[in-house]
Amino acid sequence: MYELNLLPYQIKQKRQKHLKNRQYIVYAVIALCLLSSALYVPHMIEWSLKATELKLKEQIEKNSKILAENKSINQETEELKSYIEKVKDMTSRKVIAGDRIRNLEKYVPSDVILENLNYTKGTITINGNAQNYNSISEFAASLQTTDNYRDARITNIIYNPEQSRYLFSISISYTREERK
């Protein structure tokens, strides 16, 4: 009977050994899990941070493009506003040349031919030719009798023998305030 008692003790010992081995395996698995998570989690965090950083850089790049475009549009808007102000200023001070030379033909004698008419900065310059010297003087005197052309002055008269005509220039200055 003595042997009978030993047998359960060996089984008990085997069983305890087996349970200890299982515990060691469980501890080893837990240790491996903790170790791998301790190594893997920082890499996961790093990858996550890199992905976030990349997204932020893309967003910053998009925003910088938008800011550059916004700056360009604002600058263009300011240029357009400045241009509009210049145009408004010019149109408010603008004198239409047509208004200045309207009814000029009434004062031109029949033998006077107008070749060129320039309007610049408040001065009209008339170039032409005539067969008769007196026609040029008559033309200038007719202009001087009007309100619009009172400052008309003959600046040049030259006789052209090839054409048998007098070439002349008349300058008309506007001293009064220009219409708005």
C-alpha cells in the first residue's frame, strides 16, 4: 500500500510542474506582449505624428498658395482702384476736343484749306494753306472775335512758290477754366 500513496504524489507533482510551466508560458506571453507593445506603440505614435505632420504641411502649402493669391488679388484690386480714380479724375477734367473745334468751319474763308488740326493741353494748333495772304489774316481775325477762339494767334506764314500758296500756322490757347 505504500506504493499506492506515492502515485498520487507524483501526479500531484507533475500537475504542479505542469501548472508552473503554464504560468511561465503565460508570463512569457504577457512579457512578450508588453515588450512588443512597448516597442511598437512609439513607432505607431511616430507614424501617426509623421502622417499628421505631412497633412499639416500640405494644409500650410495650400494656405500659403491661397495667401499668395489673396495678396495678388488685393494688389490687383488696389491697382484697379487707383486706375479707376485716375480715370475719374481725368474724365472730370477732360475737355472733349470736339467741343473745342465745333463750329470752327464757320470762320474758315473759302480759299483757306485746313491741313492739320492738333489739340494738346489747352492749345489748338491749326496748319493750312491759302492762295491769299489776307485770307489767313481774315481767318485769324474771325477767330479772335469769338468767345471760344479769342486767343487765336498766327504763329507762322510762309509763301510756297511751287504751289503758289501761303502755308500758315495758327495757335489758339485756352486761358479760361476748362469745363468739367
